Amino acid sequence: MSALIFTIVLGIIVLYLGFTKNKAILAPVAIAGLGVSLILSIRDWGLGSKYFHDMILLDNFSIAFNISMIIITILIFLFGVDYYETMEFHVAEHYALMLFALTGAFLMTSFSNLIMLFLGIEILSIPLYVLAGGKKYSYRSNEASFKYFMLGSFATAIFLFGIALVYGASATFYLPEIKTYIAQFNGHLPPMLMVGLLFILIGVAFKIAAAPFHFWSPDVYEGAPTLVTAFMATVVKTAGFAAFYRLLGMGLLPLPPQLEKALWVMTGLTLLIGNLGALKQNNFKRLLAYSAISHSGFLMLAMLSQHDSSASVLLYYTFVYSLATVPLFIIFILMKRASDGLEDLTIFRGLYKAKPWVAVPAIVLLMSLAGIPPTSGFMAKYQVFVLSISQGILLTSIFAIIMAIIGVYYYFFVIREIFTDKQQPYPIIVSKINGALIIVCTVAVLFMGIFMWRLPI
Amino acid sequence: MILLIILLIPFITGLSLLFFRKAATARTVALISTVVNLLLTLSLLNADQSVTYSAQWINYLGIQFSLGYDGISTIMLLLTNLLFPFVVMAGFGRDQKNVPMLNCLILCAQAALIGVFLAQNAFLFYVFWELALIPVYFILLVWGGDDRKAITLKFFIYTLAGSLFLLFGIIYLYQLTPGTHTTDFSAFSQLHIPAGTQNWLFWILFIAFAIKMPIFPFHTWQPPTYKMASTQGVMILAGVMTKMGIYGALRFLFPVVPLGVLYWQNLVIIMSLIGVIYASVIAYKHTNLKTMIAYSSMAHISLMAAAMFVLNAYAYQGLIFQVLSHGVTIAALFYLACLVKEQTGTTEMPQLGGLKINAPNMAILFLIILLGSIALPLTAGFVGEFLMITGLFQQSIWFALFGGLTMILGAIYMLYAYQRVMLGDKKVAFAKATDLRALDYWILVPLIVVILGLGIYPQPIFDILKPVAEVFSGLAH
């Protein structure tokens, strides 16, 4: 809990530091502050404390996800040092808004009450609507912001409506109570409750960009400033899945058969649309957006294979996925600068020739996303399949494997471009801190693939 | 422990090569490493086969880092470590870009292949199986010939697609194991899976191996990949990597899904025999030397696949023997094809001809290796193919008849190709073509010695195989 409060205060401090017009101190303060949050989170480990009339339950599940998100945010801020170097205005706001969004994410991992979940989603989303429009003079950034805001608020409204319906039926917001209430019907739910649950699931599915509620994500990922895109693709997705898992595990399981079927259809669609959509993408950010959708599909497969170790697999998967995705966005930024602002896949041409020590990490990270041993991405997928196959979900697993094969194709398409010889118009400049971070992330991705198979939860 | 050392020598040497700047040093270090590995492997031949290495890896998923070997692994290991010194030597004195990186990848491929053949745990096997693919992919992508980008991607996706189904199979078997689940081969072979399950599981497991070998109709990646691959790349691919498919099938299918094997036995044999004839006919009609050799390789591999599924000791011994002899022969053949390309700038046979006049020694060595490939008596190929056809004959005379066509058709297309490449009038375009360099002898002569030596005195290999063959024929009944 102290971590949550500290992060909010930190956000306000960073916001006010913006008035000093000294950009150089923003990132160090924010990173040091997040370091403190990290320590505060670790100190709560194992306590299982409850706050606000049990509306928040800070168990190990939420702390593990919080720590994972803090680490990824620190990573993004470290990359931000170089990214915001050339930006003149509103840098403090960027850091502060990401911190506020992070607090929303904290709530999403630790709620035990639907109202808290709603608050968490809103606190996460509203800063993101602003952040997506961070490039004030770019049409696409404005479009992304507006689109995200419109669709996001629509989804929120549906979600809220769902909460209202469930409350109307069960007269409670508390998940454990809802669970006992649902259990008494033995699978034959009254229509109001059913519709309410469906709407709640739709609201959360929108956040994790599961098909058919994924339409916003490629456009928003493409238009938003790249660092914000990295934040959305990693921290927001992690928070969304933590919330989804908690919602199911704490309140809604076992799902009535109709809803379970709906979720399975969503999983299949997400896998299909994510992977087939990525095949034809020429823009790297859109490619990663569709890749994020397809990873949502694998995560949903793990989540729906209800098993004790699902949570641990989800944590591992989201963490190693984030660890690979963030540096890839940074490498994309570097190549975009070198190619005069283009965003298509050809900007990666000549990377191997010019900077082999960046190209090799890029290849390892892409292989991790594609799920090829010995990277941690493979381990994550392996554990997902162990879960799903040992639950007897054979056909969906085979379908997911076919989709994984398609996934390999588009990631290796990028790898191919890296090896194509071409001189970019400008030299590829990699600042020391970026270079070091890219290598650290790559080593972490490999290390976790070989030696660290699960994270404590 | 010695197994771990054999596995780690190429891997560590390979990574350390990245710190070298000079091409010559990198090549020499790589060669020393491969030769040391060959010597260590030879020392294993005499030891009893109880040497193992085992370490805890990921306990909660039942995965152990366990290495061990038996008769089949020994032959595979021998083939790998025998060929790799020559693969490294094939780079000597040639103009290649980024030599340290190339040799690093070659040695990493060697390490991964050794891992595949030593792994006693299905998960470990799978990891090495995939790891072997990655360096080879980059060797082909960066150092390959024309049109390499599209072809390597196809090759990679095709083979990976098969392996992912294998992964599914491994996880499925894993959750069938009793008690605390494990992915050890020994636990897999003790499973008693119902016949209905075995019938579909067979294909899930087999498809990865069928693509890797490749047998008809999963072969479409192979000819273009071989054609555009660099000398070293194709030596690894055709010499060793295709044998991974055979090895994998022997490791997985027969102990784990024996009923599935019996159920699909005839279908697979017929598919393989179709492959024999199909590949031989195309090899005859094809005008490109390298593609022709690729199809000839496919014909031989198809015969091996057919022999694998007749389930008797003759065919089995012939198969394993042929693994070794085919690996050596095909690597030598491809090396020669690449020499032809170097001398003349083309491998299109209509443009070739009359090379014998400028390069008589090359023509002689080519002829010897080519005769080894068409299984002339006193070459290693004869021993293997004779035994395999004997085995096929015990199953059905028709199988033996069509299988035997490998040798006959092989003689036709190989000699026809030889005629078009080496014989004939001197062509003006090749006036500058020269004979073999000293280095080429160092590669070709030892390989020929192996081909002839095993053909004249094959007994040592059978001594290694004997215990396994008995187990195998017992299993078939």
C-alpha cells in the first residue's frame, strides 16, 4: 500500500519538478522514486494486507505483478533519458502521467471489489488518453488519442453498466460474495447477471486488446509516441491480464458454460487475428501491435487453462514479453532516426552491417517473441502449452501452435531485413545508456530462458 | 563428464572465435577444436556405453540435463564429428566475409547437433533440435547464394512448423507420464498408450522428422535450399542435419508409439518408395548439378526411411550404416559440386562439359565418390543399401523391387551427370579452369578413404550396432 501512495506522491513531485525547467533531473528522480516503490513493494511480500474495508487485498499475486510492472517502467524511464533529450516541453508531464497510470495498474492487480477494479482501469486509462496524444502537432498522435479516448470510454461505459447489472442481481461489489452468489445457481444464471458478467468481461477484454475488441490497438500504437506505445504494450497489458485473471479467479470461476465458450472463441479469434493481421503489416509499430494481440491470445490460453500455476505462467509470460518488447521499440526509435522518420520494416536494413552489436540483441529479442529456444519467450510459450495440454485442451493448443508458426514468419521477416545490406541516410547513433540497456535486456531474456523458469508468486 | 566436454568444446570455442579478428586464426582454432572433438569421439567408441552425464535443470517441469549414448547415438556422433573438421576446412583459402562469425556459427551448429544426439530427455532434445536450426539458418542467410532470402525463410518456417508439432507431442507425452511428470525418454518408452491415441500421435511426432529427412511429400524446401547454400552450409545440411530426422524417428516413434508405427507402417513405406522413384526421375531430368545431387540425396534418404519402417534387423543395421556412409558421400559430392562451381562459375549442366581435360584429378575423385553414391560394391554405400534392400525383401518383394530401383536409377542419373559435367569436348569458357588445390585433397582423400574403408571392412560399425539391433528386432515382435 505504501508503494501505491508513494508512487502517486512521486508523480506529483515529478510534475512540479517540471517547473524548474531542468529536464536533466526528471528521469533520475522518477527512477530513484520507483526504486523506492520497488523496495516498499518487496517489504509487503507475504503480509496479505487488506485496506479500505477489504476493497484492496495486497496478496503475493498483486505484489509480484506490481514489482514486474515497476521494473518495466524503470526500464522505460531509463530509455526515456535519451528519448526525451530532444523534446523541449512537457517532459515532466510525460513522466508524471506514466507514474499515475502505474498507480492505476497497481489497483488493477490488487482489487477485491468491482468498484476498485473500475477505479484502477480509469486511473490507468485517463493518463494514457493524454499520453497517446503526446505529440501535439502530429495528426496521427491526435487521432490516436481521440480514437483511444472514444473507444476507451465506450468500453468503460459498458464495463460500468456490467457492474451495475451484477450489483443489481447480487447486491454486492465484493468478488468473493459474487462468487458465492453465482455458485448457488449451478450454471443456470438469471439473464441480468449473465449480461452483467458478459459486459464486465468485454470491458476487460478491451483493455487487453483481445479480438474482437482489438480494433483500437494498431491505430493507437502507431500514432502514439513510441515510448508511450512501449508502455501500453507492456505495463498496460500486464495490468490488464493481472486484472482479468484476478477477476476470474477471485469472482467468476467456474464460469457458466456460455461465457466460457465466449472466452474460448475470443482466444481463438485473438490468436487468429493477431497473427494473420501481423503478416501483412509494413509498419513496425503496427506489426508489434498485432504481435501484442497475438501474445494476448497465448496469455488467454494460459489464463483459461485453470490451473494452480496459471498465475505464475502469466507473470512469467508478461514479464519476459515486456522485457523483449521495450528494447525492440527503442531499437525501432534508433532506426527511425537514422532513416529520416520512416516507420516501415525497411528501416532495419543495414543494421547488421552498421551495428552488429545492436543487431544481435535485436535478433535475440525477436526470437524471444517468436518463441524459439533458448530464449525466455520459448520457455513462456512452453509453459503455456504445458498448462493447456495437461488440461486436455488439445485442439485449441494445436491451433495455437499453428498460429505460433505464422508468428515466426513475421518476426523472421524483420530479422531478414536486419541482414539486408543498405546504407541508411543517417548514421545509427546509439547512446551509451541505450546500448547498455539493450544488451542487459538481451542477456536477461537469454538468462531467464535457460536458468529462470518461473517467478515467485 | 566426457560427454559434456564433447558438447561444450565446440560451443565455447565457437563463442570465443568472436574475439578473433584474423580470418586465418579463426579458421585454425575452429579446425583444432573439431579435430580434438573427433579424437574424443573416437576414444568413446571403445568405452562401454554406460557413460552418462546428468544434472538437475528444471525440476518442477521434470526436465533433467541428462546426456547419454547408445549404438545409434554413437554412429550419429561419429558422423557429426567426422564431418565437421572437413566442413571447417572447406572454408580454408576461400574468400568469405566475416570469417570468425561464420566459424562461430558452424561450431555452434556442431554443438547443437551433438546435443541432439546425446540428449536423454525429450525437452533437452527439442531445445537442441531447434538450436541446431538457428546457426544453420544464419549460415544460409548470410553466406548463401542467389535468392537466399526467400528460400531460407521457407526452409526455416517449414522445418520449424514440423518441430512445433513435435513440441506438442512432447508435452502431451509429458502429461501422460505417471506420478511427478517427466520428459525423460526412458519414462516415455514405458508409457502404454492406447492404440487409438498412438495412431494420431504418430503423425504429430513423425511430421517433424519427415520434414527434416525429408520424405515425399514434405520435401519441397530441400532442393532450392541445397542449391543456394554455401559449400559449408550444404555439407552440414545434407551431411548431418537430414540424419537428425532419422535419429529422431528412431528415438521417438519406435519406443513410444510402437502400435502407431505398425498401423501406419505400410503407408510410410509406400510414401518413401514413391519418394525414391520421384526423386530419381527428377534427378535424371534436372539440369542443375547441385539440384540433381539434392534429389539424389532425397532418393537415398527415402530408401532409408522405407527401411526404417520394415522393422527387421537387416534393414535396421543397413539403415544405421547407410546414415554414416550417406553422410560422408553426400558431403563429398556437394563439396565437389561447389568446386565445379568455383572453377566454371555455374552448376548448370548444359553449360558444363569437358572439365576432365583441365582437371583430370578432380574428374577421378569425382568418379570415385559418385560410384560410392550409386552403391558400387566395395564402397560403403553398397553395404548399407544391400542390407536395407534385404530387409525390404523380407517384408515384401515389391518393396525390395522398388527400393532396389534407387541403385539402378542412381547409376543412370549419376553417370549421365558425370558425362555432361566432366566428359565431352573442351569448352572455351573453361580454359582457365584448374585442377584441385592441395587443400582439396586434404578434404576429399580422407572422405574417400572412409567411403572405401567402410565398404571393404564394415565390421567395426556393426560391432557398435549389434546390441541395439538385437533389442530392436526383439521390439518388433
